Amino acid sequence: MNAQAVEQGQLQLPIGDPGQRWITMLDSRLESYYSKERKVSPCYQVRASSIGYPSCQIYQMIKNWKFKRPFSRNTLERFSDGNWHERAVITLLEDAGFNALHRQLDGEVKFRNKTVATAHLDTVLQERSTKDQILAEIKSMKGTQFDKMNSLGDMLASPWYAQYYDQIQAYLEAFNKHLPFKDGALLILKNKSDSCLKYFYIAKDKGRILELKHKAADIHQALEMPEPKQEEWLAARRVNNLETCEKCDYFVPCKPNVEPLPLELNIEGEESLAELLRERAKVLAAGQEFARIDRRVKDALKKHPFKRALIGDFVVEKTEGFRKGFTVPDGNRVEITIKAIGEVSE
Ligand code: SF4
């Protein structure tokens, strides 16, 4: 490295041919790794991890089978990140004197002698000196969500996070024979921003387990039906409740039997706005890809001490300074969400 250039605030980073080759290779290796992870074909099993969410009986069926799409790279990156957070917590607990037993064990929820859901265990923690054991499920989340989760009540109040409660109930059932202690389990939350942990003890809830078994059995038998029968099944279970359905990602493909969403404004005729929305949809994917690459470049550059750098064909400048904290004054907030007709989120 040229010390004088560094002193003058100019740094030639080694991104010439070998650097570029490495970057291209890393990116294409990861792309092919993630392509293998992208399961296009639906997997015809009810998953104990998401059986509880949401209360609508057919949501899982629609999400996982009827309108299943391959995951985007960004979603797979998030899954992979979640796995790494889980491994980090396990390593920490092992260093702190616990054994992590039955890692990634597969299990089944049975109802009337039939497997109705499959489960995949994080671990059973064993305290090394007493040999006490307890089932443990590890979840990582953004700092803003983590800060809101301070009691079991906070979790159950959120339809999304209440599924962790149901997941643990289903796991207590699926892994019953591997558990010396069967009365409850630990949910361990990890803050992705600062690595802090929170722990919740969740007691076994036999009533909820029975409800979940009925739900899983119902979906399971629908999966074995021929297509026309499945349509009848779906029609019979649509909640058809505007308050629930209008928040659902699957409103358009599911077609619940509710009055059309009340639209207060119809600007079909305003061509420029419709055209802009079409243009916006076209560049959306490119914008997301830009944001992903931009973040990687800037994260990499933040690690280097420089003011001005020549990197390949680009001059990059870095300014650093102190940002004073401030509170945003109260005021009206306007948010606009745009969804294409028929668009389904992952
Ligand atoms: S639109 Fe309504 S009925 Fe259809 S999956 Fe969503 S919540 Fe269930």
C-alpha cells in the first residue's frame, strides 16, 4: 500500500483485475449457491413452524401451495442470515456451559395416527452439571421489533409473532419423546443489531395444541384432494371477513367473498400517473438490486481509512463527521403503499 497516497487521503484499493475477478467470482458463487436453495416446486407438507399464522384456515394452503413462487435472492439472504444468528447463539450457550442436543432433528405432529405436520428442531439445551434439559427455539429480529417484545403478552398481541407461541406448542408435541422435561420450552430472541438476548418461558398449552392439530389435519387432508375438491375446500374455508382479508397479501388470488375494497378515488383516466406507476413497476427490481449492491460497496468502503480513493474507473470520496441526535417533532405522517393487482409477497 502506498503510504504517501494514504497520507494525502488518496488510496488505490486493489480492485484492479485480480480484485474484480474475486468480486465477480464471489458474487457468481453465491448466486449459484442461492439458486440451489430456491425450491421452485411446492413442498406438500404442513410446517409446524408456521401452522399458527394467521387465524385464517386457508392462508397456509394458499401461500405454500396454490401460489408458491421461488424465493428471491434477497429473501434467501435473509434466511441465511437468520441461520447464522441461530448458530451464533448456540455457540455462545455452549461456551457458557450448555450442551446443544438434537440439533436440526426432524419430527412430526401426529393426529389420529397420521402425520399432519413436520417440524425441524433448533435444539434441546442441556445444562452441563445438572443435566437438566429444555427445548429451545431461537429467533433473531430487527432491533425495533426486539425492543417491543418484553413479555409473552407483547408477542401474543402481534399476529405475526404469536406464531412463535404456536410453533413452540407444535414442537413440544412433535419432539415429546425426546424431552425429559415436557411442560414448557424456551424462546430465545436475538437482537440482530446489538446481539442482545431475551428469553421467554412458554408453558405447554394442551388446548392450543389440539386446535393446531385440527387445523393441520384439515389442511393435510385438503392437500390429498383432487383439484376440484380442493377448490370446494378453499371456498368453504374463506373467512370472508373484510377486516381480516383486506390486510392479507393473498386477497387478490384468494378472491374472498367480501364487498370490493372501498376505493375513495378512481383516477383511471389520469394517464400520466398510470404510466408512471407502470414505469415504477418496471424499474422496481433494478432499484432493489441497486440498493443491495450500493449497500455492499459502502459497507466495504467504510472499513478503509481514506478521504479520496481511485478504484478502477471511479473516484470515491468519504466524509466523516459527528451526527448530533435529534427528536423529530410531532407532525402528520403520510405513507403511500403501492401494490400491483395480483401481486403476492413472499
Ligand atoms: S384473503 Fe381472507 S380468506 Fe383469503 S387467505 Fe387471506 S385472510 Fe384467508
